[in-house]
Amino acid sequence: MRRTVTALGTVLLVGSLSLAGDLPGWSTDGTTSYSSAVVIQNVSDTVAVVNIAYPAATDHQMTVPAGTSHTQYVNDGSGGPWGVAALVTSDVPIVATQNFLTWDPNGGTQWASHSGGVASPSKTWYLAEGCTYGGFQSILTIRNPNEQPAEVGVTYTVPGAHVSGPSVPVCPYGQRQIVVSDTVADCSSIGAIVTSDVPVIAQLTTYWNGGAASTSTMGAPSAATTWYLAEGNTASWSGFETWITVQNPTSDPAEVHVQFIGDGVKQTGPTFTVAPVSQDVFNAADYFPEHTHFATVVTASSPILAVQSKRWESEQGYDGTMGVNTPSSQWYFPSAQSHLEASSWIAVQNVEDTSTTVTIDYVTEHGSLDRQTVSLDPFAHQTISLPDELAGQTPIAVVVNSAQPILAQQGQCWETGSGTYHDTMFGATAPSTIWYLPATPQAQSQLGPFGTAGGATAGDRDGDGVPDDEDFCPDYPGSAEMNGC
């Protein structure tokens, strides 16, 4: 089956949102300001002694009481957030995530996101959600946590084919960034297979709007024959598009079967073949139109990777989420609410043909504050907004327990002058005493230009020909058709 891939080329138009108060821990390079924070959720019944290590900086140690959460801003430990990856260790099992915010030079939040870590390095990583088309820029970050150098090789997967990427050394305890467009340019769907002679960490970050916004995912250390995706939306009134990417990293063709779960029923979706060492992508609306809050189950004849991306407001917004291999009876969310101006929620999806009962516990640095209980019918979905009494508190951690395995995701939504922005993420299912967290977003000056300016002038400081008073992105070169973005 052959599908036409539409370009992910519309650059995000970003406005600003005034906060009720300043958030600590942010700094700037003069163009875009970034704030990053590590959030620790102690899910054990004893006090956790936690150490956060940043490259070339003093470690930060703390104690986190049992059943509470704690936020540590990156600047408090590293002296600067640019490209910082944290190693979090604890004497008892915990869950850790990294939160990101971006600001414009004059204040105001432009974009926010959060990303979970991984519990161990690997010699192989699979990633499948990159883009180098229409102002998008994808960066592979390879991190070597070993005392010996790593020799790393990259193969890029695109629809129906693959392209040999670079082979690079990564120094001991160092990291290396690889610009995907140096090998594959002007492509709307790019994945990567990363191999190394020693265990490493791999992360794929895609930037747009001149680097002022990004989405980032850690890789999967192994492929699998079954993947679950959640929170799809194909309702025409919603403005959302839901795209599903399937990467086949094996040397054999993968026969792929898709099922959708929505409105209390399971429905058969497309069946297709993905060529060896390649990937394919399809629009869920072609097979499951006019549905909201649906889940997708992807199975294959050989191990694959499955990723879901959502686009909205004429592709001005974008959010990518890697699938999970199995449902779980327990889910942890260290930062279910990490942004005071955001509307936050927990979404639970029953993937079985029997009913179940779900409990949601809300946790702050002071301990458990509230509990909700919901019933899920067979194949049913429910979205649970955070209780009103928790308004004004951040971060808020969540523990979800179910009588039978389910899917659970957290989501955040906020409004700016240029649109509505969303961020969703699956929770963690296995606490660990060690977490490798993703590198924080890079400043534009470190990534290189995202556009070509004709020369800055008075009233047009990014030199793109669009006057500053008409330019939605006055600090980043863009096009007149996109109001300077």
C-alpha cells in the first residue's frame, strides 16, 4: 500500500503568554531564553537520597521524602542550560523527568514541553520522528556515559528506503550532536537507527520557528512486534491531524496490522508492508475518521517501532509521542502539571473487553493531596482534569493505578496570541534508581542558522524583509507568507 506523505513544512507561529509571576532558573543567550528543570517523584515508602549530575558542573544532592515530588532547576546545578543532560541517581527507586520552557527576550512563555528519561544506556537505539523540511531542523544527540570512547554509526530511515549516515566518535563522558539535514535534507519523515560499540544514550530533537520551539524524544533501545499509541484525534471540527509512523529496522519486510480503539469498540485498520530498513507513515483519518481520544494498536510480523504525531491549526502546532509496548496497571507522572498557565489532565484508555476501576493520586512536595476514582467500560476512554483545589500549585505529580492493564498519558494545553499548544506524554511504569534524562534544548547560536537573512535593518532586525511590527517572529528569519516565521 502506497501512501502520500504531506510535508510537515509549516513553521509554527508563536506568540507570547504573560505569566502571573516569574519562574526561577531561566537564562538567555540574547535571542531565545530557556528554562529547564529536573522533577523527581519518590514513589517508595522511604526517604530518597538523590544526586543530580550535570556535565562539567558540581553535583546537586537532595533528600526527597517518601510519596512526594521535588523540582530542581537546571541553572541551580549547572550554571547554564544549553545542551545539558542530567544523570539522576537515588538510593531507592524513583521516577525522573525533564521539563522545558522557552521564552522570548522580552519575557513571556512561547512553548513548553516535558520529556521522560531512560533507565540504562544501550548499544542500539531506534528513533522515527524527525523532519528537515520547510524550516524544520532535526538534531541527533548521542551521549556517552562510559570512561572509554564510543564509535557510533547512524542509518537514516525514510519512506520506502534508508540512507547511510555518519560514523562518529564520542569522547568518554561526552556527547555529540549530529545535524540530520547534513545527510537527508528536505524530507518530512525521517527516522534513525543508532548503533555503538559501547552502550550510549540517543535522543532526537526537532526544532522549528528558528529554534524557539522543539519536540524531543529519547530513542527505544529495542524494536517490538506490538506497539500501543493513545490520544489520537481525527475529528474534522477539532482541527487535529493524527499521523502514525512505522519504522522497520530489520532486514525483512514487515507485515503491519493496525487496530483502532474508540467509542467503546475495536475496529480493524489498514494492513500494509514496510520495506526492510525503512519507514512508512499514514494519516489515521483515512481509516478512522471523526473520532476523538482513540488508541491505536500496531502489530507486525517482525520487530518495528511505532510513533504517533499530531498536528493542528493548519499544521502550525506539532507534538510527537513514541508508543509503548504493553499496557500497565500502574503509571507514574512526575510533572503532570509543570506550567501554571497550562490546562493539565490525565487520559486513561481501557484496551481490554472487560471493565476496570482506576484511581488517580495527586502528589506535591508536601505529599498526597487528593484522589479520584473512575470506572472504565470495555475499550472506553476518559480524560480527567486536575482538581480545582490544586490550582496554583506546581509541579503536581500523579500516580495512576488500575485493576487491569490500561494506557495512561498526561497532557497540557495553553493558549497564546498565535494559537493553542499541546504536549502529551506516556507515564513511566517502572521506577529505577538511575535515570538518564534528555539534553535540554540548544540556543539558536549553538545550532547555526535556521534561515537566511538578507541583512538586518532598522525596523527589520532579523533581515527577512518583514517589518518588525508585522513580524510574528521578529528575531528569526522567515517568509512573508508565514508573517515572518
